[in-house]
Amino acid sequence: MEPLKVGVIGVGHLGSLHAKMYARMRAVKLVGIYDINLKLSQKIAKEFGTTPYSSLEQLLSSVDAVSIATPTSTHYEVAKEVIEKGKHLLIEKPLAVTLEEAENLVKLAEKEGIKLQVGHIERFNPAIIALESYNLNPLFIESHRLAQFNPRGTDVAVVLDLMIHDIDLILSLVKSRVTQIDANGVSVISETPDIANARIQFENGCVANVTASRISQNKMRKMRIFQRDAYISIDFAQGKSEVFRLVDDNSKNVIPTMLLGQINQGNRKRIIIYEQPEIKEINALEYELTKFVEAVQNNLEPPVTGYDGLRALEVAQKILHKIELQKLL
Ligand code: NAD
């Protein structure tokens, strides 16, 4: 198969990593990059042996697909141009700032018949991949995503910049409709909320309590999932998951890392076991981009669709709306 001709738009912090990954992928030819900061794109192009284009139009006429890693506030205008030129795109999260923009992009992509993947990278975190063989059916989720202050990303509220990762994951894990959202947040340093907490309720009874901050002293990216007969703890930063499960004492094929205790339920003997699922050596960004390239080359549905990005944004916008309402009380 011919290598896919790929470009990267916006080569700041994350876009330069996209360029780095594409440059080493066999299935891809990194044709070029484009950034409004030409000096930066010349530097990055030199580093990864590619061409710094001085206009978006020129780059788009030379590629089959692109990654967009420009600031979120520019996603809509850049993505619209990419889709109208009929090029496949992986767009960094969040898909856009407003729901209207996101809906337009999803519709436009469908109309043009191009692949649209949204960069919700935590779906590709080795700690999540390690849980694929488990039957996750969460009834309560607690998540914390805390970061130190960094002016990058403050063009949007912390809900759109950080919490959106957890929102997307939670929506992918809980196969049920959102029925109620309560939220609170505070703008401490920037003009938009820097710290936020949301309680998301689902039709099946599941509740997710989600906290995100970009003004923390210490970093943390953790999610705890509670369900019937199991507690799962995920550390995204460490790329590590732990599972505590209740299984029948006579269960075959259960080789626990540790036996933690026994519980008798009627005449049924049950044991509590601790497992550390095997973690594969995966670079989440490289895996995410590989899946995008495969979707384009083999005409498959991308693993995180435009519709997924839209759903996550819809919940994020409802959370922001609730935070605004709180301010008025
Ligand atoms: P950044 O500021 O480091 O880089 C953005 C780059 O885009 C800059 O070099 C800037 O010159 C360029 N740019 C701005 N407007 C442009 C335009 N119209 N056309 C071309 N280039 C343009 O920002 P960043 O931290 O790399 O974030 C970029 C995007 O990636 C954001 O949407 C952010 O939410 C997302 N992001 C995702 C993750 C993740 O974990 N998936 C992590 C960080 C950032």
C-alpha cells in the first residue's frame, strides 16, 4: 500500500509531537507542516525532515490527511477549510468551542465523505487498553485531573481543556443516556473557570463525580470505577491500572496477583482478589495516530468519531452552563 500523505497544522507543543510520530511511521509520508509562526515551523520541519509550508492552501493541495493541533479557539475555521478541501482529519480535543461549530464540522465531514477523528488520547492510554478484557459496567465514577498552571490551553475553560478527556472516557464507558448534570467552578487566575467539579447522572443510575483543575500544586490524572463486584483504579499519568474483584471461590482461570479475603454469601463462598492487568508498552499518541491512518487507508470508522467529540462537547457545555448559573445565585 502507498504511504498516506500526511500534514500537520499547528506545530506547537502537541503538533510537534504529531509531526514526530508521523515522521517515524512506515505507513505515512509526512509531506509537510504549516503554522502561522513560520520560524517555528521551519525549526520543526528541519528536526523531522519535512517541508514547512507558508500557506495552509499549499499544504492541503499536497496531502491526503492532516492533524490539526492549533489552539482550540481556531479549530473550527481551520477544520472547515480542511474538510472543504476533501482531506481526512484528526483534530485535537476538544472538537470545537461551541456546539454549533462542532455540529457543522460533523455534518460537513459526513457530506464530504471524509474521516474525522477527535484527539481524545486517553482512550489509547495503556492503562485503559489494559482493561479491554474486563467487563466494565460502572455505577459510580470518581475522576481527578489536576494540573499545574500553564498559560497554554487557557483560551478555553478547564472543562474544555482538561475535563473533556474524562467526559469522553466516561461517555464511552457508561452505555446510558445523561439525565442530569450539576456543576460548580471558579475562575481563579484566568477569565474562565480554572477549577471545576461536575456530577453527571445517567439513566441507568450511574453517577460520575468529575473534578478538573489547572491551578493545582501537584499533578494527578486518576479515575476510580465502582461497579457490582469490582473496584477499578486507573492512573493515567503512571499508565497503570489495579482491579479488586469479588469472584466465586471455585472460579476457574482466576490467577490473582493477591488473595485479599473471603466472603460467604449464603451457601456461596466468594473471594476478593487483587489484579494488576498487564500493561502493554504503548505510546498513546503514536497508537492514536496509527488508528487514524488505518481508518483512512482501510475505509474504517475512526476509533473516536466526530460524533463522540460532539457528545463530549455537549456535556462539557452543559457543565459550563451550570457553572454560569451558579454564579447568578
Ligand atoms: P500551542 O500553543 O503549544 O501550539 C499551537 C500552535 O498552533 C502554535 O505554534 C501556533 O502558532 C499555531 N497556530 C495558531 N493558530 C494557527 C492557525 N490558524 N493555523 C496554523 N497554526 C496556528 O498549543 P498546544 O498545547 O499544542 O495545543 C494545541 C491543541 O492541542 C489544543 O486544541 C489543545 O486542546 C490540544 N491539546 C491536546 C492534548 C492532549 O492530551 N490530547 C494536550 C495538549 C493540547
